[in-house]
Amino acid sequence: MKKTSFLFNYKKEIVILSLFCLISSSFSLLVPFFSKLVIDNAFLTRNFSVFLNLSFLSTAVFLFSILVRIIEDIVKNAITIKLKLDLTNKFTKKLYSLDLAFFQEKSAGENVFRLSDVGSVSNFLLDQCPNLLVDTLKLLIILGICF
């Protein structure tokens, strides 16, 4: 089994999680923009109706960002369960296919420890890989804006 096979098997899911992460992180960029609008268009002109409109718009964006994060968490949890089951199944099949000499040479604790690494692998694939893609895209956008 190749070490990157799970990365390619879950490529679609990683891209979906990256998109959700990108969308949810883009909402944090709207806060300074709304603050600027509130100060420039509402406070300086002393226009209460503009202030209320911007407040309602900010609240709507905030609620929508929470909804996106909830959907992202639900999708991530479903994919995590599937990935952990696949990894555990492959590990168990590989472990059962080994001969008796392997079990005589290795302690049971080593095998249990390796089985517990399934959580680390799924964390890497479903948390770190999407974050790496999103951070790379953010870096390119920031560099594009600066230059």
C-alpha cells in the first residue's frame, strides 16, 4: 500500500473541505470592510438608517458564516468517520495477513500503538491538507494584492 493512496482516494473530500474552509475564512475578511462602512457612512454622516441597515447586513453575514461552519463540521465529521473506518479496516486486514513470526517478534503494544495512529492520519488528511491548500491560496491572493 502506498503512503499517499489515501490522499488520492479522498482527493474530492479534501477539495470540498478546502472550499468550505476558504468560504468560512473569507467571512473574517468582511469584518474590517463592514467596520469601515459603518464609520464612514453611518457614524460620520450620523445616519441611523444606514447604521441599522449595515447592522442587519453584518448580522446576516455572521449567521451565514456560522451556518457554513456548521455544514463544514458535519461534512468533516462524516468524512472522518469513513476515513477512520477505511484505515482501520486496511490495518486490520494487513495485520491478519501477517504470519505468526511477526507476532512473536513484536509486542502487542506496538500494534495497538500503530492502530491508534489512525486518528493522526485522518487529522492530517482532513485538517492539515485543506488548511495547507487554503493558506497557499490566501498567500497567492495577498501577494497578488501587494504586487
